Amino acid sequence: SSDLSRRSRQEVGTVGRSVHDPAMAKSKNHTGHNQIYKNHRNGIKKTRRPRQMSMRGMNCRFIRNQAFAKRGMKCTPEEKEERLAAQKEAQKRIEEKKKVERAERLKELAEPKGKK
């Protein structure tokens, strides 16, 4: 009789339900119930931004060159003033050169084209 009852359970599925019973199907695999509440209990915070960007994954030749360039830029306040003065002089020369080129270009445009 135990073999018969075991076999009948296998055929039926579970005691009292048939194999093709639609009540057996499970459709809900996940739920977000209570998750919003739990997340907001301590507040949703912005991530902290690092003070300095990580050099990890950067081109090591670039990083090395950048370090040397930074060291080369270091100077005293007197040197800084000299560099600023030189920069302003160079800017003036460029402005004058641009003025001359602009005047020449306007002169070229103003001249009537010669007939062939």
C-alpha cells in the first residue's frame, strides 16, 4: 500500500492537486516592496567626489612628463613677473602683426580686379 500511495502522489504532484492545475504556476519572481522605504531611512546621499583625479589607467609616459612640466613651471615671484612682462610683450607684437596683415588684406580687397 505504501508503493501505491507514493506512486499516486507522484502522478498527482502533491497531495490533493493535479499536475496540470493552474494554481501551481508561480509568476512573481521579484518585488521591490519596502525597498524605497529602506533606502530612504538613512537618506539617499550623493557620492563624494575625489579631491584629485586618479592617475590609475593613464598613460604612464604622459604622467611622467606632466610631473617634470610641473617642476619646470615652479618659479619665484620675481621670475613670475618677468614671465608675465615677456608674455605681454609677445602679445603686443602679435597684435601689431595682425593689424598689419588685416590692413594689407583690406587693401587687396579694395583694389579693383584688373580686366584681362
